[in-house]
Amino acid sequence: MLNYVNEKMKSYLKDAERVLGYSDVDLETRFKVVRTKENNFGNFYADLLKSYFNTDVAIINNGAIRSDEIIKAGPITY
């Protein structure tokens, strides 16, 4: 089991370094903000979903945002 978990972790860590996008501004994901009002990360996330699924609208539950930090401007990794 340990070998299996170690192999999965290697794969995960490799994927975690993959750049998904880039932001010119800091993105807000602190719980006290995303749980109470519109924020730029929620908008960014919805825009990603719209693009990925080729839709006109995307609605997300900001409770799904679990980072609780400010993501600094620059590359965004998995």
C-alpha cells in the first residue's frame, strides 16, 4: 500500500506544478471574503468554467473555494 501511495503522490506532485493560468492581480480566497461577497477569484473560477464548458453562464458555490489565502499575482498552478 505504501508503494501505491508513494506512486500516486509522485503523480500528484508533478501535476501540482503544472501551470493552469496566469493572473496579473492577487486573487482573493480568504474564507471571510469568499463566504460573504463577490470576489475576483470567484469571478475567475466562473470564467474558467464558462470557457472550459463553452457556456454563456457559470454559477459556482464559493463554499467550494478552500484556499483561505491571497493567491499572489503570477502563474497559477494546479
